[in-house]
Amino acid sequence: MEYVICVFNTDYEASLEKGKIYPVLEKIENFNQIKIIDESHESYLYNTDWFYPYGTKRMELAEKSLK
């Protein structure tokens, strides 16, 4: 299973927690979206630009920028 870390949640603060790691349920690459279970406990599609893959150098840089 793939995981991502949220790095953007403007206008979606109730649904996405910045810095939280979410499991990816599905990738919709043609539309640049991923499906995750958000803070409402429902699965929704979100733009992939709002997340970094968990466990990558890019993710480590994102974690530093969140502090």
C-alpha cells in the first residue's frame, strides 16, 4: 500500500490535516487525483499536488517545511 503526507489543506482544513499521513486507496492518474479517507471518515478524491509520497526525500523536505 502506498502512503502520502498532506502538505496543503487551504479551504479544506476540516477534511485534511496538514502533516498527516494517509493511505492511498486509488490513483486516478489521468486527472492527477488520489482517493483517500479524509477526516470525515469518507473516501474522497483530492489533487495529488496536495500530498507528497511518504518515505521519499521529497516527503522529508515537506515535513521540515511544516515545522
